[in-house]
Amino acid sequence: MCLAIPVKVVAVRGNEATVDLGGIRSRARLDLLPEEVRPGDYILVHTGFAIRRLDPADAEETLKLFDELLSAGDAGGE
């Protein structure tokens, strides 16, 4: 099973972006994207590579769902 995660771009340098997911920053390669990516954009990242630029509303909705799943998992473990 594969999982791609939406992240917010905070900086771009060449073909590499610094991205943020819940305060955790990492890098993602942009080589596979045909369109330009800018800070503030959301991208879908799989194994360190951006595979798609996302609509901000869709990305935020997906991240909200991830938060809800994590909260439900935390509540179920008590």
C-alpha cells in the first residue's frame, strides 16, 4: 500500500521544496511536476517526491481528516 501526504510548501530552491506538515519540515523533490511550485502551494508527496500540486481547499480538507483520524485513534487507545 502506498500513502501520499499533502504538505504545504514553505520554500523552493531549484527542484527542491522545503515543506511543512504539522510543524515538521522536510524536503521534497519537484522533478516530477510539470508546473511551477511556489511557497504557499500544497503538494502531494510520496517517498520524497512531489507527485501533484493540490487545490488548497482540497489539501486542507484532507489534512483535517488526517487530524480527525489521529484524534479518534488516540481516544480509542485510552
